[in-house]
Amino acid sequence: MYTPDEHRYEHSGFYRRCGRSGLMLPAISLGLWHNFGNITPFGQQQSILRTAFDCGITHFDLANNYGPPYGEAERNFGIHMDRDWHSHRDELVISTKAGYDMWPGPYGDHGSRKYLIASLDQSLKRMHLDYVDIFYHHRPDPATPIEETMGALDLIVRSGKALYVGISNYYDPAQAETAIRTLRAMGTPMLIHQPNYSLFNRSIENGLGDVLEREGVGCIAFAPLASGLLAGRYLNGIPADSRAAHDARYLKPESITEEKAAKTRLLNEIALSRGQTLAQMSLKWVLRNDVVTSALIGASRPEQITENVKAVDGSDFTKEELDRIDEILAK
């Protein structure tokens, strides 16, 4: 029987309000993207989840096609729910998504009402849940009217299958604003946006962050460590046991250019001067942005979680440090 660490909520400032909602999210959330399919032993998955919760991470993030294979992360999470988490359900924020390809044929992809509602029904069955806390449309669908997609999200909330809804990968500020305002006009506020944001991908700084702040929508950054490039493992080449060496679906070896490696080494010097690892500093940098509610990390080992949550306790950046970081990234 799993008994959580009773001190898990003692982090000072670890929980942040999500936009203008009443929901608090942990500054660090756990994504179950590529380490909760059939490539990771079940016991290892369980240790990762338990360690995350003991560290105060109350938000677990999934999607319909996470695996591998598609659906496997949700199926495995359903088993974890039965074994560990049903008695702690009210302490958890569980999210899932639909918007990418999930099953063959015309109804298993994109942003139609039929796909989104059917996919969430399937996700709930796989995870052995009555509802999710957050349901996202995973990516924009230019072929479906935004009113239909947002209408599906509105219906999902009204049906009780999700408490909140959000969007992901809506990088165009005007498009995100249209989605937010369309949903609000239906009577359901947009809770959160999930974009890619890291030292190497500053996409939300093109005006998207301004939209989210103005509209009162939270932001959770995925890939804050640039799919592992900022984890500190690639400072001097590609280790044989690294993700890039054995599973190029998520970080291709050709993405680790000497130019980027040189930048990570310079960034690592700043991290060391701050008393942090490169990963901790990279997470702290993402969280320095006031619009960001949470940084979404992945983990293949429990130790990665215990190290990464320490990022929150790091000192604030000085102007000199931020200027030096900008100088390195501009090279």
C-alpha cells in the first residue's frame, strides 16, 4: 500500500494560480509522454509517479496517443490509478488531450466535435476515470471551424467529463485569442495553454504570452529542457545510454549541433555559478516568466524528478545573468 510523504505540500511558493482561475498547479508538473508506454517497466513507472507526488507534483499530464503504442500511457496509468491513486484522486490534477492522429479513418484526428468527444470517452475508459481535470485540444485544425472545436470543449465541461479545458500548440497569438474568446462567449472560460517553451524555443514571446496574460489564461510549458538538450547530458557529445543515442523519435542526434552544444556549455557555466545544474537553471528560467504557471517535465528515473524540483528554490536571476543568457542564445 502506497503511503505518500506527509511533507509533500511544504514547498514554499511551489503552487501557482493558473491564470485567473481558482486552480493552483505545481510549478513543476509531470508529463507521461514517452516513458509510460511499453518501453518502460511497470515498476519503474510506479516509482516515477510516487516520487513525483512525494515531491509535491500533483499534476500528471497525458494525451490519447502517448505511448508507445498509442493509448498505452493512458492504459498503464489506469492500472496505476487502481493500485495507488484512487484514494488520492482529489489531490491530483489529471489532464489528457486529443487533436493528433489516434485511430485510422476520418474520425480519429484533428478537431471535430465527433473526434474530441469520442477520444475523451476512450481516454476515460483507459484511465479508469469518471472525469479528467483538464482536457486539451492538442493542436489547431484549420479545416474545422473554431466554433465547432471550442463548442466541443464547452460541451465536454458541461457534461462533467472535464472540469477545465485548454489548448496546446496554438502559437499564432490571434488564433489563440480567437479560441479563448470564442469559448468564453459560450460560457466556459479557457483555463490554460500548453506551448513549447525553453531557452532554445522562445515561441511564446512573439505576442502569445501577452495574449494569455491579458485574457487571464494560464500557461504550462512543455519541453522546457528542449527534449533533453538542456538536461546537461550533451555538453561533451552524445552518451551511449542517452535518449538521442537510442531513441531518436524525441531528440535526433543531428539536432545536437556543435553550435548548440557550445551554447549549452556556456549556459552551464552560468548554472554552475548559480549553484545549479543546467537543467535546474533552464527550468528556473522558464518559470521566471510571469505568464508561466508550470513547467512540464518528463522523467525516466525518479532521481531526475528529485533534482529538477530543486529548480524552484533557486535564486532569482540578476539582470546581468539574464543579459548574458540572451547574449549566448543570440550567437
